[in-house]
Amino acid sequence: MAIVNATDQTFTAETESGVVLVDFWAPWCGPCKMIAPVLEELETEMGGKVKVVKVDVDENQETAAKFEVMSIPSLFVMKDGQVVDKTLGFQPKEALAELVSKHF
């Protein structure tokens, strides 16, 4: 499974089932660029257990507003369409793995 770039139109369909790690980000955000390879590694290492979905907040303001994203990167863990956990800012891979694996 590859990382999915979701839009306001596709967000619900991409996050409605299973455990999903949502990355709210923007291209101009330094910490967002730093966390991108961490998310790729996490997605690869966790196999099919977690889906990683990225949402560009500049292009998808409706979704960002719905989840009250005030700073980026904001990382939300969703399970079957519901937010079950979240964290802000750059996080090491180990911390993100721990955050996500609590919800399997």
C-alpha cells in the first residue's frame, strides 16, 4: 500500500475503514518535509496494518477546518472513520509507531 494524497472530496472514503494515520501538511512547512520520509518508512514497515493519508491544508481547507487543524504537521490516528488519537509537530518513527499500534 502506498501513501495516499487525499482531497476534501476523497478524505472520507480514504479514512472510513481500518487504522489510518492522517498527516495534515503543506509544501512550505519545514517540519512537514522532515516527517515525510518517516511516514514512508512507517507505512512500509507496518505493512497493511496502517494506511497513511496526507492532506495538503492549503489545497483542502474544508477538511483542515473540519478537524480544527491549527498547526502543521498535525497527525491524526483514525479508526473506522473516527479520530482516536493525535499529535502535533515532528515525531520520530518510533513515537509514531507506538501511537498508531495502540489502535490495532
